[in-house]
Amino acid sequence: MLWSNLQCEPASGRHYNGGILFEQAPAMTDSPLHLTVKLNAKLQPEHRHELFEDPLDALLGSAELGEITGGGTALTEDGEVDYGDIEVALNDPASLPGVIELLEQLGAPKGSLIQREGAPDQPFGVTEGLALYLNGTDLPDEVYEQCDSNYVFEQIVERIEGHGEICSWWQGPTETALYLYGASFDTMHARIADLLANYPLCQGARVVRTA
């Protein structure tokens, strides 16, 4: 997970997740609130499910708040993930603030949106994103032969521990991307700066703020 796992404990018709309190929702009506959660996160589908959809689905089901009705992944022309969608039907619009709070507890990135018909997009999100793109074609052959991308992965995990996590990755035609999310882009960047400057496989790497 980005931050914390979902904890739901029913008590007297109320359901708790961390510091969020949900009243038991009424049964599904003929006109539920349909909305799209647009996550500003470069997550492979399996990572989106693990980090966001599964815990959200558990909450909606256990508290009878509604259900997830679909989802998808938007890709760039190169096949890189651009963002992910989660389609949700809520029994009671009053539960929307609690759903947003849960998504933020799970680490939803800044620039994420709640989208629904007839209403302006509602921004939310708390974490910042850093994408690291390793050059996969232009470095000397001996660099690729002698260096290991797994070492880069492990070193980044060690350096940003307590400040962020690598939440997903992508193998593109010319680059390999690692997607980091945490409280501060600047902090994560500073903590991996020496690795980027000194490890041969990081020569020519691109660092991009994604959230």
C-alpha cells in the first residue's frame, strides 16, 4: 500500500476506517450517485487494484455504501499509463466526503478528480509523484552488461523509506520508468540525487514531477 491498509469494523450500524466514520447507508435506490474517480497516478492496473480499488470496494461493500461498477487505464501513444479511472455508484451522496478521505488516506496523488454529471470536477489528493526514466538504449554497452536495474530499485526503496514508495513501473520502448509517490517530490528527489549522479545506469535519466 501507499500508506495504510483498510480497517473496517462494524459497531452499532457504524463503520470505521482509520479516523473515518460512516453511518450505515440505506439500501441501493433507483437513482444512485454515479461518479468517476480519476486517479492522477501512473499505476499498472494490478497496482491500481491493490492500492485503491480493493480497499475501496471492501469499504463500500461492508458499509453498504454502494459498489464499484468499473474502471480503466488511460495510456499515452507510447503505451505508458497516463491515469486510472474507478467507476463508483454510491447509495447516498452524503458518503462522498468519507470516500474521498479514504482515498487520500490510501495515498491518492494530488491532481486526482471526482467527476460526475452536472457538477464541476472536484480535485483531491495528498501525495506528490516522481517518475524516474532510465535510459535503455543510449548508454555504452558495458553499462547495461555490468549494471543492474534491480540495484537501482533497491537503492531507491532504501533511500526514500519513510518518505515515499515505488508504487508501479513501466518498461517502454526506450526507457524503463519507476513511479514514486510520497509526501514531497523535492524530498524524494533529494534523497536519490546521489544515486542518479553516481551510478552508471542512471546516466541520462529523466526525473519528472507527476503529481
